[in-house]
Amino acid sequence: MILYNVTTSLEPVIADAWLAYMREHHLAEVLGTGCFVRCQLLRLLDEEDGGITYAAQYYAVSLAQLEAYQTHFAPALRQDMDARFRGKYHSFRTVLEVIE
């Protein structure tokens, strides 16, 4: 199993709108690609400087499924996110192998 983690730090002014967008649209759109079997959204609790940070975690059965997502679906989904919240957030991505 592969865990694709997207950590996003938000400016407080967009926090509510971003969370609503994730819940109402983005998570379902990512799962709808068929590349992941489940996802979860977490909020970082020990944030410094009053920031707001979330981690969206997506589980793929194989690295090939993740690569298919990154090639065929991620560019358009990132473009949509950027069109809505450009300049008000920063994301970084990590790929992990689930051992147990």
C-alpha cells in the first residue's frame, strides 16, 4: 500500500472556504479518479505562529496507481485548487510505503 500525503498550510483568511472545498469537492474528485482506495483529512494541532495546516492522505494499492494519478489527473486538480486559492496556501507532497 502506498500513502500519498499532501500537507497544506493556509492563510487564515481562506481556512473555512478551503476546508469546505476539500470536504465538498476535492476529496471526492481525487477518489473519483479510481487511483486511490481511501482518503482522510487531518489537521495539525501543534502549529506555530497561529498557522493552519492540514494533511490530506490518499491510499493507493500500488505505486503504478499513484503514478497514473500524478500523470493523468493531478495537473488539472492542482490547477483548480490554485485558481480558487492562489497565493494563499502552500502544499508539499510526500510518498510513503505502508509497512503495517
